[in-house]
Amino acid sequence: MIMLEFVIRILAAGLVGLIIGMFSTNARSARMFGFVAAGAALITVTSTEFYKVIAGPWFSDPGRLSAQIVSALGFIGTGLIWISENNQVRGLSVSASLWLTAIVGMLVGAGLKQASTAAVLIVILIYWGTGTIIKGKKLNKGG
């Protein structure tokens, strides 16, 4: 695989992360989503291609490095969740969105084009659908 394809995968993942971030938060915070998706793609490319290069006599598992993405995002996501002053849980949807963005970045990094496209469309559909429902409820309440 040539370097250009790696770069395209990482850039595509970053762009997808930005798009998800724009739906999830605001433009300023969308950067974080782009970084997470690009980083997840980079780790996935590294973990799959690294083992091809060294081809050691031991048993290697290229999925181990990528599996740490999920663990790291669990840690980061926990920091995004808090209890507000009126005892309401906040940040849960942003945390879940960030976790999902990392997984989409992994799909893009692995070169799974159909799965990546389907995942992005599903995420956009969820945001659009829930946004429409929330707007409808606000209109019915008169606010």
C-alpha cells in the first residue's frame, strides 16, 4: 500500500470526525471529533501495517493496538460526563458521540469503505431524526 492511501484514509477520517462533531456539538468543539477520528485512523493503519512490515516469528495481533482506542475513549468520555447543579447528567451524548466517532475513524483507517459510509449515514440519520423529534416537541409545547 502506498503512503498516499494512508494519508487519504487519515484525512478522510478527520473530515468525517469534523462532520460528526458539527452535528454533535458546535464548530469550535468539532475539532476534537476530527482529531479523535484521525487519530483512531492513524492507530488503525499503524497497527495493521506495522505487523506486515516486521513479520516476526512470534504470534502478533494487529488488533491489540486498535483495541486501545476504545479503552482510551472510555477514559476520555468519562471526563466529559458530569452531574449538573440541579442533579442532571450532562455530557453523555457528547461522550457517546466521541466514542462512536473513534470507531468510525477505525473503520476508515482499516479501509472498510462500505462500512464507513454506512456508519456515517447512520450517525447523520440519528442526529437528523432526534433533532426533528426534539424540534417537534418544542413546537407542541409552544416554546
